[in-house]
Amino acid sequence: MKIKYLALGILLSMTSLAHASDHAVATPIDFSQPLPKLDSLENIKQAEFHLPNFERFQATGNVPVIFTKLDDLPMVDISVEFRAGSAHDDKIRPDAQGIANMTATLLTKGTKTLDEEAFLLKINSLGIQLDAGASKDSFGVSLRSLSDEETLNDALDLMKQMLTEPAFDESVLARNKETLKNTLKQNEQNPNYIANRAYAQALFKDHPYGTLTTGDIESVDKLTRDDLNAYMDKFLVRQNAAITITGNLSQERAHRIANDIASSLPSGTASSAIVAPTNPTKAHIHVPHDSTQTSIIIGHLAPKFATNEQEFIQKTQFGLANNALAGGSFNARLMDEIREKRGYTYGIYGRSTSLKNAGSYQISFSTANNQAVNAINDTLQVVNDTINKGIREDELNLVKNQQTHRYPMSFASNAAIHGIATTLNLHNLPDSYATDEIKRIQGTVLDDANQALKSTIKPDDFIIVTVGQDKPDLSHLFNE
């Protein structure tokens, strides 16, 4: 029956079209001419981009605070960041790994007055998000809540309990250690994970940045409740803290919240600085792995996190040039040459990551085992040619336009704005780090972009990591 109705519908449509043609003369389309402009486009106004106002003040104990008032949603985001991350694990116990990470995990698993189940029920009943996490350089606790006074007060009480009275229950610790060890065992089957771990170890050697934030299976096994308490007592203190508040609050309320949180923290001592890593020797590291593809990382040390205007400009200039060389779009040279023209890989990307005391530039991709040598050689050729000859004006203009139009999306949500404010606060950066980025993009000229590329990427320092079934013969590059 459905088929009959379908056939009838098609027949009626064809009949209607035939009758319509009796009363209208078809006008041939001249495809050599541009399409006519819609009148409605004349009324489209330029999209307005308003930067948020970051208010800075000091809370109890001189804790730096950034408050950004946003009233569009009845929401509040609050972060407490501490200037000490997994790179400080060995200050709790020599050769330790994973202490900061496990401390963050256990903070969300109950307090001295609320066991794990009661703690999670309280979070769910309030409808809030309450999380903790550790990176190499920092440790953070974050809260997202409705801004009405009753909900937010209860949420803040829970956050302060989490920061000052965690349970660190032995049985909960044991269970989470086993969960993490199982995850690490599964990661051993992922060649990209293996490659990134090997690359970090080769790049940073014995420096704390070369260790895993999670720790490895052996180090996780050694974690104790005393480690977590020691980490918390030493690093989760007022002298390390920075508080960021974003959302639907009055200025007065934001000040009260910041002072309340800061007052609840022990005073403590500011964490000591970590020395910068030394430049490693170029090398080819191969990790055998039963796979039909070889995972490849090519990279070296790069500048640390930018902290002043000259470094901001250099970072922007390099970012634009590198986008033309190794960005994720199909216009990037590496994507065009290595994927499109040669078919070595589905995707190839080069990116710079920055830590407080060092950075890394790395190009990553995977290819068939029997193509690894040629893919690496051709990648290096494209990189060298680009550094020596530079990118073109049209390539720079394309990425400048892309970045100029994309950057406002960095401020498109409360969470995005809160993330930017948290970065400013944690690294003690001026507002201009965020607010002047479009000026830096538009002010970049070709010579400066190419100079930034040449001064940042050093092919003679490249470490190459390969993970796959057979070790590629790169003796011509390393005199192996």
C-alpha cells in the first residue's frame, strides 16, 4: 500500500511540473556569472565582540582573585588553583610519581563528615559539578553551581570540606589504585600513548616534567594515604592559591566568597621553583609494538609559557606561521604534502605546548610500517624547505583571517571565559594576554612570522620517536 501511495505522489508531482511548464518559459542559467546577491545580506550588521571585564583583587592572605561578572545565566564557576602539580611529587617522596593525581582523585571521594556515597549524593542533590585535577605545574579544584544563595552556599560548604577535610579513606584509595593500574595496563596497548610517554622521557630525561602525571603501575602501587596527606599539607595552601570566580554574582558577594575560601585554607609556604630542563641530545628512540602502523613523533624543547608582551607577540607570530606549516586544516603544508599528495597518513599535526619552565614542539602522525622511513624523510624535507624559504603572504593572510574570526569563540561561553581568567590568574598574566590577541594577529607581518618559525623550530635538535613492529632505518639522520 505504501508503495502505491509513493508512486501516486511521484506521478502527481510530475503532472504538476508538466502543467507549470505550459505557463512559464524556462530561463537558462548562465553559470559563467556570479550568483546574484541576496537583498537580505545588505541588512546584516557586523558581529559585535565585547571583551569581558576582569576585576582583580586580593583575598585574605593576599590570595589573587579574578572576578568576571556575567549575568546572562544564573550560573557561577569557581576555581581554586594551586601553583604545584605533579612535577612536585618528588618533593613528597624521592622518585615518587602520581601523588598529585591521586590526591585530586581522592578529594572527590568523601570528607571526614561525609563518606563517599553521602558526598556524591550531596553533589547530585545540589545539581552541581565539583571536580579536582592535577597537571604538571598546577593542581585545581573547580565548582559549577546555580547562583541562587541557598544552592551556592551549600555548594561552597562542600567545596571547602573537600579542600580542608578530605577523608582519604584507605579502602577507597586501594580501589582507585587498582582502577588506575588497570587503565595504565590498557594504555600499554595504545601506540600513541606509548609514543608520547617515550617522547616525554627522551625530551626531559630525569627532569620532573619527564614523569607521568598519573604515575606508572609501579609508582601507583607505592602510593599511600600518608603521601596524599603530605601533598595536601605542603601544597594545597593559601600561599600557593589563586581564586577565579565567573558568573551571576554581585561584586560584594564575589568578594565575600573569595575571602571565605581563602580563610579556610591553611597559610603554608609557597612552593619552590622547578629548575629548567637542559636540552637533550638528538636521538631516534624506537619502541617495538605489534602493529601494522608506526606511530611517529618528531620534536624538541621549545619556549616556556609566555609571560610578557614580547613573548606574547613571538607566540602569536609563531602560531600563525606554524598553522600554515602544520596546522590541522587541509591548507597546511604538511597535511597537503604528506596526506593529500603522498597518502602516507590520515592526519599530521605540529603543535607547541608550554609549561612553566619549558615547552615542546612536536609533529605527530601514524603511517604504514613499510612507509615510515619515506614519511619521516618527506616530513623533514617539508619542514626544512619551509624554514629556509618561509611561508607565503597568501598563506599568512589565510591563517590570520581564520584566527581573527575564530578567536572570539574563545569567549563564547561562561566556561570559556572562566578558563581564560583562570589562566591569567594562575600565571599572573596581564589582561592584554587575552584581550590584545586579535591586535597581535592582525599586526603580524610576513618577515616576523617566518623569523618566529625559524627561531623556534630547530630540525638539527629533533628527537624522533617511533612505535611499531620494525625499527625504521634512520641511520642517515643519526649516524646510527
